[in-house]
Amino acid sequence: MRRAQSTVEWMLLVAVLVVGLVVAAYTFVPGFQRGVGELGTDMSRLFAQAESDGSGDMR
């Protein structure tokens, strides 16, 4: 087996485990859902205010 191939496989395994952990936390930890919702609200506000004054460009 090539080294790069095994590295990619390990990264995929880690990614799947992290996704599983987040799904479990979202389902079983009461404050996690609220925190994710608040993070989404904060990001929406941040992106809405991301336009620089007078430039018309999004930053």
C-alpha cells in the first residue's frame, strides 16, 4: 500500500468519526443544539455587516 493512500484513508476515518461525534452531541446534549443555533445567528449578523462602508464590496 502506498503511504499517501493510507494517509487519505486515515483522514477519511477521522472525518467520519468527527461527523458522528457532532451528530451524537447534537442529538443527546441539550445545550449543543442551542449553541449551534446561536452560532448560525451570529454568523448571519456578521455576514450581513461585512460590507465595507462606501465600497459596495463584500469583504
